[in-house]
Amino acid sequence: MLNYEHLENDNGVDLEELTQEKTAIVLSGGGMSSAYSQGALHTLRTHFNYTDPDLVIGSSGGAGNAAYYVANQTHEGNRVWLEEITGERFIKVKGPFGKSIDIDYLVDEIFRKMQN
């Protein structure tokens, strides 16, 4: 446990709150990591009823999964991963240096469709 006794409390900081334990969910990007984290978040919310971490942060695909989690829409995140981005529109097999994942399709087509 960190010791905050040396801090002056003249700036309105609640020192007791600083010493309380906090929970963060940190999500990485990357295709397989993001697919896994979406399932883990859905399980946390639906099976363990864990809905109130202090911080949820993610990068790339993990950021999208984090958004579904904090919006209580993990079921929609699952649908996107299982139905929308498993086909040839999103994953394209090309040469070793060709575009293999069409991020433009994900952002321009999938996320915009979901906004409407």
C-alpha cells in the first residue's frame, strides 16, 4: 500500500480516496486479442454482473470493445465480431505485403451503420 501521509492536503485532494483500491480494465488492440477481449468483457457483464470498474481503456479494437462495455452493449459487440467482420469484406487474403484487414470497411460501413 502506498503511503500518502507526506502529502499536504491544502489543495482539496481527498487523501483517503487516493488510498482506496481501484479497478481498471485495460484492453490491447490486435485482431485476436480484440476478439478475445470482447468475449471476456461480455462474460464479465452478463455472467458475473461486473458493471462498474473505475476505468476502462483500450487501444485499436480494444477501444471499440471498451465502448460496447461501458455502453452496456456487449451483445452488439459480440454480433459485430461474429457476423460483421468474419467475412471476406473485412478479411482479405492477399500477398505478404498486401492489405489483409480492411479497417476502412469496419469504420465506414459497420460503425456508421450502427450509428443510424
